[in-house]
Amino acid sequence: MNILVLSQTFWPDTVATAQALTDLALALSKRNHKVRVITSRSNYENPSIKYSSKEVFEGIEVKRLRNTSYGKRTFSGRLMDFLSFNVLIFFRLIFFPAGKPDLIISLTSPPLLPVIGVLASRLRNIRFVYWTMDLQPELSVVNNLIRKGSLLAITLQKMGDFVFHKADKIITLDDYMADHIFHRTGRVRSLSVIPIWPMPKHHYEGTKGENPFVLEHKLFGKCIIMYSGNHSLVHPVETLLDTATSLKDDPRFLFVHVGGGFRIKEVMDRKNSARLENLKILPFQPREKIHFSLGAADLQVVIMGNNCVGLTHPNKIYGAMYLGKPILYIGPPQSHVTDILHDCPGNIEVRHGESAQLVEKLFTFINLPEETRHQIGRQNALYAQNYFDPEMILGQMIREIETIGTEPSLS
């Protein structure tokens, strides 16, 4: 098949969606499908970083558009980046200069991208797969970016419904999201639930004291509680910061935030205002080294905002469990994360605002025998190997795509 992929991010960007999409594109290419990607020239976190406008990456043709690059510092700048990318990709899809594809795959971001993709697919009689990783405008509404019932919210929902109804295939990430789509649209005939696979390519097998990440950043002799990844609006960090503040005088604990995003400023502000010497902020780690950074943690933090279940899908739990790390989850009591952790005893769960309870649970955790803590991690790794093996999940994705690629379009 000739497959066209639409996404704001792709290799060599390090955000999770770019990594997942790169894995999928490579896997499809190895199956002898011709894969082309249209994406942005700008790095997602640092728009001053520019990639080449056109290149071939391991057999995949990559075209990067010169959209605006104001970044995420302001809402208006981010909106302009989204709009310029969408306008450029719209005109790109009208002409299909490199030949008409057999199949279009679109990710969720930016919000209008799947609308443009499905319109192009209907106009040109091309099959369309919507890989939805979050749901808009609901996610923006619950995070107070868009007012519920506003003209903008209603318009975006109608556009989203149009995509759901016109897509030949919808692939979403968990049962909660699938239920939300079903109740919103009544569409189930062509909807599949496939989680994101673990992103780390390697395991770190050495001791914590020999870990290159620990050595580089001098993280010796601490119980490391790590949040690694995008500090987005839908991942509130206040409970974790309150806990770090409560434990600022306990030399056993170190809170490490790796990555960037909207809420990283909150982390920096709290570190400075509360003078938190027990809190360290580090940049995104390249994928080829992420097993060192994740492997340095004693607890990997997963956060989901209240009212976000079924609207977004924190996927860092998969990589952390795959590497054998105990999990600290802060979020609602019922989610895809708690469904997993209920099968894996020993991990830590608290709700937002329960920093005092989290302090007590961290005391309990650090006082466990070292072998017991390691056993929690080994149990997590075994669970991840059984249910989230990357080759298994990628195989499911490819089967879904190849199956829809042989069927007539639903247009």
C-alpha cells in the first residue's frame, strides 16, 4: 500500500507521539508498504530547533512544513502554530504531488488535522484511519481552555463527530476512551482499542550506582521519585510538589522531573519559592538513553487529571513497567492506570490533594526491604511483557491497518 501519515511530530522529535508514530511507520515500511509522512519542521518542545524540510528516513519519505513556530509559551502563539500547520497541510493534501495514497493515517494533534485528513480522503476516495490519542474539545473543556457550550466547543465537537463518522477505522488507546466515543457518536463497527507500546528500546541491567544517568547528575544515595515526560496541562503536579515540599528536610528522598511542557514552570516556581534542594529539573532525554534515566528511578510517577479519564491516556506507565519500575500514580480512582495497578500489588496510588497520604506511603515504601521493592518492579516487568510487548502491540496495529487497507472505503 501507499500510506500517507499526518502528524505534527515525527522523528527525530522526542515526544511520545513522535516516537510511537516513528515505530509504526518503520514497521509498516518493513512490511513493504510505501510510507510518506507530512509533519512540522519545528521541534515540539523547542520550536527554535528546525529539521530538514525533506528527507528519507530508513525508507520513509518525510516532508516537513514551514509553519509558524511561536511555541507553547502563549495560547495565542500555540493557536497560530496549529492554524498555520493546518492551512499548509490542507493545500498539500489537495494536490497530492507525490501521487495519490491508498490510505491516510492521521493523529489527533493539532485538533483540526484529522478533519482536514478525512475531508481529503472523502474527496479523493481514499481510506482513512484515525489514530485518536485524546478527545477534543472535551479535554480542553475540562481543563478550562474552552468554555463548555460555547460556539467554539460546539463547532469542534461537530467537526470531531464528522471525523468519527467518516473514518474507515478508528484506533483508540483504552476502553474508557472507546466508551466515550461510542456514547458520543454511537459508532462501534470500526473501532479498535490498542494501547501504546513501551517506548524504551533497551533495558539497563547494571546497578543503580553504576547507572550513567545517576553518575552524570550525581543522584547518589537517594530514593529517586521521577516524573519523566511532558508536563502537560492534563497532568497536574501540585500533589507531587506538595509532597516534595513536605519532605524537603528528609535527605532520603529526591524528586526528579525530566522533560518540559506547560506545567514545568509550576515545578520551577515551586522549587525556587520553597527552596527545594530535594527537587531536580532535567531536560528531555534522547530515546537511545531513556533506559538509563528511567532505570535510575526507584518510583516512576504517572499522573492523570481529574475528569480526564477517557479523554486522554498517559502512556508512560507502559515504559516504566516494562523496565521493571514500581509506579506512583496520582489521579482518579478508576482509569486505565488503576485497572493495571490493581493486578500488580505493591505500587502506590493516591488521589489529587492527598499529599499527606502520599508522604506516609513513601515512608512505608522506603522502609520496605530492598528485595521487596525490587520484587514489585519485577512483577510489573512480567505484567508488561505479557500484555504490552512492543512487537505484539505493533503487530495488532499493522493487522488493523492492513485489513482496512484491503476493504472498500466507507465514504
